[in-house]
Amino acid sequence: MAERERDARPGAAAPLVERVSAGLILFRRSPGGLEVLLGHPGGPYFARKDLGDWSIPKGEAGPGEELEDVARREFEEEVGHPAPRGPLLPLGTIRQKGGKLVHAWAAEGDLDPATAVSNTFTMPWPPGSATLVAFPEVDRVAWFGLDEARRRIKEAQAPFVDRLVERLA
């Protein structure tokens, strides 16, 4: 999908619509220090990718949706567990390379990555075929210490890890 969408009606002069996502970064305190839960994107294009491709669980907001509600919903859809109850710690906003704005919050909690189950999407596979195949939106989640999280997460989302550390200091 393009960074911004235009009205496709012939002759329409609709304004550009900015894409906005909201996400939640789960963190826990372990004997080795602070850890964050990140998700690896599913589907065939990410199967062999790793460093710099992980993400916080997030998704696009629809018109009029409260961003914190979107963050909670997307966490549950992509991880298969409800977001922790209670207030969330705001981590601000970043702009990804494609132009999408991502708003993030943090919550303290714990879960076993082996129990995570993501929602799915379908796409023609192999490319050009008429066969639709379902893939998980997130094929796995894992806990990472801060240094490793900064190596794994999308470069544009790395400030969320730093902001989390600052907010907890």
C-alpha cells in the first residue's frame, strides 16, 4: 500500500490520507535487566530476514478510532494475548521510512512466546498464481534484552526502546 491513499474516483480531488498505526511494546524486568517483546513479520518475504525486521505489535487505525484502543487491539490480534490492563506508558510517535506515523505505548507484563498466536492474512503464492495462501501476520514473538532489541527492531522503531528506558529511569 502506498504511503498515502488517494480517492480513486475519476476526477476526484480528495485530500491525501495519512496512514497512522498504533502499537504496544510489552516489557518485563528479568535478572539480566529489562527485556522487550518484539514480533517477527510473517509471510514468505520475511522468512529469511531477521536483523532490522522485527517490530512492536502494531496496526493501522481506522477513522475516529482512539489510538490507545488500537494499540491494545493490535497487540491481542498479533500476539494472541490481551494487552495488560491498566494505564499504558506513552512512548510518543515515530515516522517509518514509508511515511507511516506510529504511536506507541508500553506496558509491563509477561507471556510465554510459545503460546503466541497471530491473526493471518492471505496473498497469492507463489507470485502470479491464482492460489491464495494464508500466512500469520506475526510468525513468532520473542523477548530481547535492550541491546539485542535495538539490533532486531526496525531502525525507525528503535527510539521506542530508548524512550522506554528513559521513562522507566
